[in-house]
Amino acid sequence: DSSWAALGSVSVPLSTRVIAAKCVNRGGGFGIVADMESSGGKPGMVSDGSWICSGVALSGWEKPEFVEGANWKQAKDLGDGHFLINKHAQMTSPGRRAIWSSGGEGTAYCRKKLN
């Protein structure tokens, strides 16, 4: 979606091995906030420092077998007071954080391997 204020929703099959998100900063504030829950409504994975991010897209970065190189670092935590944390009241999982790539403010490619 091109609206920064829009929430996206996707179904994630149980066989999923990696979650990958690409976000583009078109000016102003920026960040990625993820809040996943089970089909029964129980809190699950959230965006936090366990994600790995880069400002550079390499071929296959969104695939489970991708090997993260030197450009991939722990997600940058944008802080407790980040506007996206408070913007969406329906995102309630504890521990969710606004994250971004440590490499700059342009585009962030972030991924989280699942068990």
C-alpha cells in the first residue's frame, strides 16, 4: 500500500520459514512495525531487535535459503516514543518495536527467520 498510515494484513502459512518486509521511506517519519497473532488471536511474533535488516537488496534476500552477508545487521530499534508504536491501537502485542535498517533512511529490507 502506498499510504504510510495503512495497515497491511497477510495470512502466513504454518510452513513459512522467513518473513521479509521491504519498506520505502518517501519522506517524513519511517519505520516497520509488525504484530502477528495466531488464528485464535494469541500474540505471536513482533518486530524487534531479533530481525535482520539491510539498506541493500541482494537477489533472493526474501528467500529462506538466503545467506545474510556483511550488509545485514540487527534491526535498528527506533525507540519507545516512535509515532508508529502509538499510531495503530489495534496492534497490541507486548514487545513490538518500530525497526529499520542501520544503513540509512531510504529503503529497508528486513527479515526474520522462523523456527
